[in-house]
Amino acid sequence: MRIKFKPIAAIVVFLLLTINLSIQGCVGKDRVFKDLSPREAFSIIQKNRGNPNFVILDVRTPQEFGEGHLEHAINLDFHDKNFRRELSRLDRSKIYLVYCQVGIRSEKALEIMKEINFKRGYHLPAGILGWEEEGLPLKK
């Protein structure tokens, strides 16, 4: 028995595959992770004042945090053995601005956040040092 090629069937299969792939592609579209300059971060913080869904996350040590941090920041020490567990307890649907001293720990923290399905994160690659260089305010 010979199978005949039917162009309409091929088109239908092609369309179904295309629709399926585009639906799968949308799954990650609501996830946003972006690097910000200190000035951009400051602007976003100002726009989100009072927004309970916006969290500033400082991943430096408690000692570094105590020496000065962004106002309203919470501290989760990246070097703490329970960091990943504590991070996973945070609400993954909120918007996070993550920073550290110079951007290395915060970049690694954001990678973990992506792995465990956080939805939105902003990163300050210049870190608190870049923030200070811009003369932006710190809470001490």
C-alpha cells in the first residue's frame, strides 16, 4: 500500500507545529531580567516607592549591609550556606532589584533566581560602589 502525500494535510501539520512552538515561546516572555545603571535603578526605585511588589535585595554580607545600603533593602548574604533556601522562600512573582558590592554576587544571585523561576529581576552591575560614585543616597 502506498501513502499519498496530501498538501492540505502537510499544511495543517505545519500550522499546528507553528502554533505549538509560538505558545511555548510565550511561556518565558513574562520573565524579564535587565541590567540597570545606578541612575536607572534610582529612577525605578522612585517609581516603585510604596509598591509592595517591588523588593530591593542586597546580597552582601550583614557587615557590608550595615556599612550602608539602599533604602528599604532587605539583606540575604550570598555567602551564607542557606542562601539558596532563603532565596527560594521569597515571592517569585514580585519584582526584584538585586545588588552587591561590585556586581559579581548579584549576577550569580540573579542566575539562581532565573533557575528557580523568579519572574522579574533588575540587576545593578556597578554595585553599591557604582551607586556611591554617582552620589546617590545610602541608608546607614
